[in-house]
Amino acid sequence: MKEKQVYTFGNGSADGDRTMKQLLGGKGANLAEMSNIGLPVPAGFTISTESCHYYSSHNNLWPKGLKSQVKKGVEFIEKAMDAVLGHSKNPLLLSVRSGSAVSMPGMMDTVLNLGMNDNTVEAIAEHTGNERFAYDSYRRFINMFGNVVMNIPHDDFEHAMDALKESKGVELDTDLTAKDLQELVNRYKAVYRKSTGFMFPTDPFEQLEWSVNAVFKSWDSERAKKYRKINQITGLLGTAVNVQAMVYGNMGDDCATGVFFTRNPSTGENKLYGEYLVNAQGEDVVAGIRTPEDLEKLKEIMPKQYIELSEWGKTLETHYGNMQDIEFTIQKGTLYILQTRSGKRTGHAAIRIATEMVTEGLIDKKTAVKTHVEPAHLDQLLHPQIDAKTVDPSSVLGIGLPASPGAAVGKVIFDSDKAEAAVSNGEKVILVRIETSPEDVGGMSAAEGILTSRGGMTSHAAVVARGWGKPCVAGCADIIIDYENGNFTNGDVTVNEGDWISIDGTKGTVILGQKEVVKPELDKNYKQFMKWVDKFRDMQVRTNADSPEDAAKAIEFGAEGIGLCRTEHMFFGEERIKAIRRMIISENHDQRQEALALLLPYQKEDFKEIYRVMKNKPVTIRLLDPPLHEFLPDEPEEINKVADELGIRRNLFTQKVRSLKEFNPMLGHRGCRLGITYPEITEMQTRAIIEAAVELTEEEGMKVIPEIMIPLVGTPQEFSSQKLVVDKTAEAVFAEKGRKIHYLVGTMIEIPRAALVADKIAKEAEFFSFGTNDLTQMTFGYSRDDAGKFLGEYINEGILQDDPFQVLDIEGVGQLVEMATRNGRMQKPKLKVGICGEHGGEPKSVTFCYEQNLDYVSCSPYRVPVARLSAAQAALRGK
């Protein structure tokens, strides 16, 4: 741990800069950077993340020397601001805020107006000539300190406020006079004493020490831990603490506070976008307690300050080379910049901002691809939108702010815990809240979308939803929410908990019932950006597709071939399923061949259609993989029906169905084991694959590149046995057709033993494709169909960092991938190696595949753009 634990900033210089995020947190590093480049930043200091880590790991004790460094930090602020903490004539007031290396909006604690007591409040009143402002600041401090530091419920203070307003006959907080607020301060002190058993602390340094402790502790709060888990934030020491001189937006009508973005975070438009409140503190804006004004209106009432904001915004955007999210306060006409950070944005906005910044010369193409668009942004672009044709105007319940785009359909739930529980039971929900708070993040994450009746575009709900790419309508004042009775109403229609609604986060509409959704179109900015992505990418991206429709969609998204075509999915048509069932009940080879002959033309035509869509791109076709019982009915009534269709006695068919049942079918008679037991299955599928390729080559001049993949191989002998059948069948087709084509025969590495003997399998195999879904299942010994019962608990308890079926387990499964790739290529240096599990579209897993020098990843069509960007970013990070 470094000896220096406190870093000052302000007055045109700082001890740190923006490169020190791990030590100073994002907020502290940016405050230092802004000070260094001359922005009007109130003086302050940052306590390092190392201090927080020490505090958490040493029984809530401060590291040696921190207290004296904090006192020196306070002296620095006092000198810069020409005021003294706790002084009875010229008091300094402070804010205490958190700030981790990765932005966690609203997850940790803040204390404002620190330094207030009965003496300093009078000095503030005299110094500002505004007694009402002084006592308003004092009561806010008691409320915030009591809630954040002493865990007194905020509602206890709200009840005291409501009781006072009722006794004074007023409705709004702003209607209370200075004398009323003085009385409210005493009521708040009583609330504090009743809850804690102690008088409210008056020593400013005691207030400061306790507030710093509260921020340290908030790093380990349940909401902060849940947020880090949801967003997969790991490897951080803790939060930094930023102590800064207070500036006020609530001293009168020449004061304001707000938040703005240098570009629109929803659309990407190059125009200032934000909100503000006159005569308010910053917490009023982000907490959604009052609905703020559009920043454009500030141009009318404070034109000078608006121009300054615009200029400083451009300065910061140019300096950081990214769209900025900036907090500001105007105190008596003087503008202060309190914070800047790279703004969270929607997928659509991210693409537009990246492409336009390149055009404007602010960044280069490499930077645009590497840092300005996240894989999750591309995921957002593919979110469905509500089909306008299905919406009757009378079904629109209200219109709020379009806080985060995309359509969501679900059942109304008013409580976050209930939302999580409902989703765990397989239900789709919309979380409906008056306003959200950090305690709601679990329900917000689980819900399909979020609806609030209060708050603006920079409220907690809006910021968190945009960061997650989750549809959100905020500040919908058209509806009144009644938690107690579990409903909301727009005055004409009442919607109860459990009723279905649809929300459109792009337009801000709330609609009664379940509405149809449509996929969005990808615009010219997206197409331009993806061209840059492919310029920097040197690992191929294929798709998993079993139909021409899936293949065509994947090509639209930029797939460079098919990495997995599952032939069993082609067997479920009405006539096809009859043929496969007839094959299953066959008693000998001849009967099976006769049944399979009926399937051959269907299979061949399926492959032709896919080849045509893929044109000259490679197509990897996996031979039959699942156990045969999956093609047979389960229920007695259905069994009898199928027996009659096949012309077989019901009791005999029932016996056949029962005989094929297995105790553990995932480890049973499937994959290459079926092909070895019934080689005629492999023969039929190979013939269909090769005949389709030869005929298209002859008739349509196509260059078809089939790659035949043997599934579930665990020994070299299994592979050799099946490859012999494939090659003999292919040669027979070539002889019949009088024409040869090039084809490959490889295997799916999905059994740990195959990874262990990969060098031996590679003697004959021409490619490997890692089936990481089954490889994960067999390496962990988890059934992927049943693991959901305990994986959530494993992740909560820290036993696993991620669900291994979603994010590749690099430590275990990854070691098998690395070993099999290395040993296979030692045997055959030009061995083609890819991955075809759904991990092929997950960014961290794609990065790992790039590091192992895999030739390609393959994933579902809608994840192809994500995989392309992940592969490009991995390549750029590796250079």
C-alpha cells in the first residue's frame, strides 16, 4: 500500500490525473484531470481505493497516517476556498462522495452539506443573506447523514416533513418559510436522537470521519455487490472517497444544478442533451424527486452560463475523445463543473457517436472500434420494437420519457423482490415503480423493462436501464401508482399487478396488453462501423444455422460460413418424422435402409437450400447427434396414435419406446455411437451432403465446401470408424456422378477424453470444432438442463464467477480447449480449429478463442455482430 493516501485537486492543478482510475476511482481521476486542464472545479481531495480496501480488510480501521493526511486535505480546501471547516463566521461545507474505478451510478453513498451545525447555519445565513437556504441545507444534511451514516430510514424524515407541511397548511417543500425550516431542523434532530439514542454530532471532523466510513462500507452493501455481480465487475480494490467543497444550486433563482451529455445518449445526435433544476441541489435531479427542465430552456434564462456549459462540454469531449456525461452547478451565476465521465449510451447512439467522431476527426477508426462501442451495444441494436400497426390509440395508457429504447412486454410487478421471484419462475415482468432506487437493481435486472411515474432522462431508472440496454419509460406522469392496493391508473383504466402491459422505450409509450414486436433495421452508421470492425478482425465468425432462413439472417449479420448445422433439426417435418420413426422401429439393416431412403431426398434438398444461401462459404454439418428416443412420443395417447400411423401393434411400439429410454441419455446411445451401431444412418446423411454439393457444382456452378463433423467422439478409433464410412460413401457418390468435390471430415471436441487424446484424433481429422455446451457439461459434471437449480446460488456465494454455460470457464474447460488445440496442431500444423457452442457469441469467450489462435467462432445468427466486434477488439488489444 502506498504511503500517500490523499490526493488533492482544484485551483488549476492536481496530484493525480485520468490514468489513475484504479487508485483514485473514475470520479477522482476525472476531477484531477479537469483541474489540470483548467476547468472550474471546486477544490477537494480523493482518498484512495487502497484505503477502502485496508478499511474493509482490517476490521473497519483506517490505515496509519490517513487521519493526518485527511486533515491536510481539509486545509488545502480551506485555503483554496478561503473558508474554514466549522468556523462560526466563515464556514466551509463539504460533500463526501464515492467513486470506484468502474462507474456504478447510485450504488454507493453520498453525504452533502457536511460541516453544518447550530453555529455554522447562522454564519451561512448571514454570509449569503438567505436564512431559508441555510436551514434548508441544514435539514438536508441531517436527513442525509442520518440515512447514509446511521441507517435511519429516509421515510422517518419524510414523515416529519409531511407532518410539518400539514400543520402549516402547505403542499410543497418550497412553501415552507425559513422559520418553518428551523423548526424542521429540530424535528429532524429528534428523529435522529430517537433512532440512535445520541444527539446529532456537531463536530465537523467527527461528521467527516463517520461519513468517510459510510462510503467505505457502502462498497460492501448488498446493492453494490449485486450491481457488480449483474455487470460482471471484478478485480477492484474498493471505492475511492471524494471530499470536495460544496457549491450550491439552491441559494435562489440565480442558481441551478443539472446533468448533461455532450451528445444525445439515446440517439447519438451531436447536440447538448440534459436537464436541470433552478434553485435545487444535484441530488434532486438524479433522484427523480422533482421532474427537471430540458437543458434547452437554460439558454433562455441563463444564456451566459449555457454558452459556458457548451464550451466546456466541447473541451472535455475533445480532451477525452468521447461523449461526456457532465454534472454542473451554477451558484449565484458562477458555473462549476462537478464531474465528467464517458457517458453511458444506447447501442444506436454508440454506433452513431463512434462513426461521426471519426468523420469529425476527433478519433481514428481503430479507437472507434476498440473503445467506443461495446459488444452489448450491438446486442441492443437487435432489440425488437413494438409493431405500430398492432397498437390501438385507445390502448395507450400514458406517455412518459423515452429513457431507454426497445420494446418490452410483461406482467406488471410493483416490487423488485417479487419481480426477481416471478422471473425465476419463468414469467416475463415489467417492473413498475414511482421511482427506482439502488435497492431495486435486482428487480430491474430481472425485468423485461422498467416503468416509472417520476424522474427524468438522467434519473436512476433511466441511467441504469440505458447501461443495461433494457427498455425503460421514465417520468410517466399520466399514471398514478398505488403500491398498497397493487395497481396503477390513468384515471380511465386501472391496471392490476399481474396484468400484461407493453412499453416502448424508444417513444415513451405505455400500452395495455401484449403487443406484437418487430426487429429493427440496421442503418448506414451500423454498416460503416461494421466495415471497420472487419478491417481489424483476423478471426472468422460463422453461425449456427439449421435452416435457409437462419442462414440468410446470419449472412445479413456478416457470418462467413456455417460452423454448426444440426441435421436432427431437419427431421421434424410431418413426413420426415414418420420416416425417422419407421427407421427406429426397423428390425434389421434392410428395413432401416428402406426407411432412410425416404429421408434422403428431404435431407439432400435441405442441404441444397442452405448451400445456395451460403454460396461459396464453408458449411459444417454435424451428423445425427441426439439419442433416438427424442424422435418418439412420450404420452400413452400419442404413442398409440403414432403406432397406428406406422401400422404397428400398439403394444409392440410401446415396448420399443420403453426399450429406447435411457437413465442418462446425454451420456447414452447418441452421436458417433449411433453411427457406429447403425452405419446406414451415417451413409444416408453423407450421401445427402455430398450429392447436394456435387449437383449444385454441376448444375449451378457453385463452389460448395461441405465440412462433415462426427459428433461425440471420445477415442481415435470412433472417429476412424465413422470417417471410413463417410469416405467410402463419398467415393461411391463421386463414381456415380462422375465428378469429385473437395470436402473435409472433422470432429466435435465435446468429451474431455477427446481433448486429452486430440493429437491422436488429429492424425485423421481435418478440423476440430469445440462443442463447448457439452464440453462444459461433461467437464463440470453439471446437467445443463438441471444446473439452473443451483448455479444462481453458486454465483451468489462466489463459488463460481459466472454461469459456465454462458461464459466459458477458462480455468477448466478453457484448459482443455488450449491443450487440444496445441496438441492437435503439433500433429497437424494446419489443423482448422473453431468453436460452435453458444460461447462463440459471448465477448469474454471470444477473446479467449482469439488468444488460442482459433480459426473461427460460431454462434447463433443474432450474436454474429457481437462476435465480430469482440474478435476485432481482441485483435486490437493483442497488437
